Amino acid sequence: CSSDLETKLEQENTKYKKNPNLDLAISLQKKEQNIKSERIGNITENTPKEELSGISSTAIDAKMKMNKLQESKSELDKLAEKFKAHDDRNKM
């Protein structure tokens, strides 16, 4: 029973030939995504503008805001108040 399943799987695999160009493109896309994620993760206020090229301004702004929230309890409290006020308005 399991050998029949293995045979069927092998037949299905041989039906579809792998495209090496597609595999390479997917691999490169994943590597680029990992590099970009790492670059975004390393952003600080002191990061030179040259190092920010290729990163969207939205991602840069979001990372700066996250840094500010991690460094300042008062900023985190302000954000919590905004969410609380928004939640209170929606309950009415």
C-alpha cells in the first residue's frame, strides 16, 4: 500500500520538470528579502542616509517609531492612551 503511494508520488514528480531559472529566482528573492529585513532591523536614528537607500520610507518611519516606543515608557503610554480612547469611542 505504501509502495503504491510512493510509486504514484514518483510519477507525479517526474511529470513536472523543475525549472532551474525559477528555482534561482525564488532563491534570490528570499535572500534579498532576508537582507532587507536585516537592514530594517538595524535602523537607528544614527543610521547614515546612504544605508537607507532601497528601503521604503514607510518601513524606515515604522522602525523609528518602534525604536522610540522601546526606548521611552512615556511614548508607549501615549500610544496606549490613543488605543484606549479609540476603543472607548467605538463602544458608544
